[in-house]
Amino acid sequence: LSPRDSLTERVDAVTIAVNYSRPARRGRVIWGGVVPWDTVWRLGADMATQMKLDAPLRIGDAVVPAGEYTLWMYTSRTGPQLIVSSLVRVFGTQYDRRRDLVRVPMERAPLTESVEHLQLSATDGVFRVRWGDAEYRVPLKSP
């Protein structure tokens, strides 16, 4: 129900590689339903979403050094955040706030067509989370 997927993209001179699971909507309400408001979500299913950078990358206003991380999301109607954690190779229920490297504000935008399977992308200088009726995004660039 939640197949693994990955992406590898270039942002300026930086390679970003992300490995994640893609849960399906299956007619459910995603934001505020499957993914409750005001919680930290694993940004996928099963294993926590993994990110690897081969050089430092600016995510929003934060510079993240080269290395391996997990990505999480604080879900909120008014202040969603992308969380980059120093935890690696953990199951998606093993979040530990003490290991947060940065929390970066995300912008939410409605989608005109519903997205069935969670989609993560890092194209055109933007990291995007698309699922159900919404897209969340944060800018990416070389520091």
C-alpha cells in the first residue's frame, strides 16, 4: 500500500537524494485526517524519509551541511514546518525532537486535482510535498 520510491535531483551544485514511502489516499481526508494537525509526521509511511546531501544546501533560511538526515513534517493549518533531523535509518515512529537539526517554515497551497499517492520532489529550486488536496513547499539553493 505504500511502495518505496526515491528521487535524486541537482539544486545548483548540490545533489539531493531522498528515499521515502508513498502512501495512498484511498478516498480518505489526508490533512487533518490521516495526518492529524499539529503533530510531527514521518513524511511518508513505514521507515522515516531519508535525505542525503553531497554538499551544504540552504533549505528555506537554514543551511544544512552535507550528510545523511531524516525528513519529518510538523503539520499545521497556519505554521507547517519541514524538519531535518540528525536521526538516520529509523522507523517512522522513532522521532526525537532533541535530534532536530533545523525546522523550516513551509508554504501551503491548494491543489486543483487530488494527488492519490504522496509525492516528494526537489525541482526548480523547491522541495515539494504533494498529497490529497494540498502542496507544501520550501525553497532550496546553494548557500
